[in-house]
Amino acid sequence: MQHVVHKSAHYNNPPTHPSTHTGVDAAGLHTKQTVVTNALQHHKFTPTSIPPAEAALAAVGGLELAAMVGAYMQAYDMGIAAIVDGFVSGVAALVAVRMQPDVHQVLFGSHTSAEKGTRVLLEALELVAPLDGGLRLGEGTGAVLAVGLLRAATALLCDVATLEDVIGSGK
């Protein structure tokens, strides 16, 4: 899945952007940059001509990424919250928002991740992630932690009595 993500990262950043580095050695980074560059050239994309989201997804995304994009779009259609949890889901969320801007309304960031590109993606999505624990497990750990925070925030907004409820209106 990581190779798909790094190809898709070009949608917002050229292949040499530091956000696409995930701790690989110089040879690994060079290979990734070459793969991305070749894919973009094959589809006649350039860093100065950003393709439509659908074209970028079809050209350099994978089935996993397309499924995640669809999940974010479906979450919006159903009116349910969707958590952006790390780099891979951030790429999918960005593509979904570029395809259907209103998807942004249901997105919540979970954490900033140790992967450098996550901050770039959260900024592009205009999301603030409440957690910054250096997570990099790729197992949805940030989402699990964020669910508790989202539930607590929801309870505060919906279930906590107001001062007027407690002492009365005084009328």
C-alpha cells in the first residue's frame, strides 16, 4: 500500500518533497521518486499541471486507495463522521474532498503521525488533529484514540447541562 500512497502524494507535492520520505534509505527514496516520476510522465502530468482528482486516482492510485476515497464520500452521503488517521487515509481524504468538496464537513483528524506528509495533508484538508504522539503503526491506532475524544466532545455539546438548566432562568 505504501507505494500507492507515495505515488498519490504527488497530487499535492512533487516527488522530491520531504513529505514523501518515510525513513527509507537514499536508494529506496530514489526508487520511489523514479516510480512516481515515470507514472506521472506516462500520464502526462507535470508538477505545474495538477490533474483532476479522478484522473490522479485512476493513474497512480490503487484499489485500496479508491475504496477509501469511496468510503469517505459515502460517509458524507450518510451524514456520519469519518476519521482521517495518518498518511494513507489523508491521501484518500484529500482525493475525496477534491472530488466532492462537501466531504470535508464530516472529516475529523486523529493524529499528526510521525510521517512528515501527514502534516501537509492535514493542512491541505484544513483539519486539526487533536493528538500528536508520533504514531506510525498503520493499524488505526490514532483513530481508536480519537474516537474517545470525539465521543467526549459530542457528550459535552449534547449532554452537559447549561448554567440556565442548573439554576433556572430566574424569571
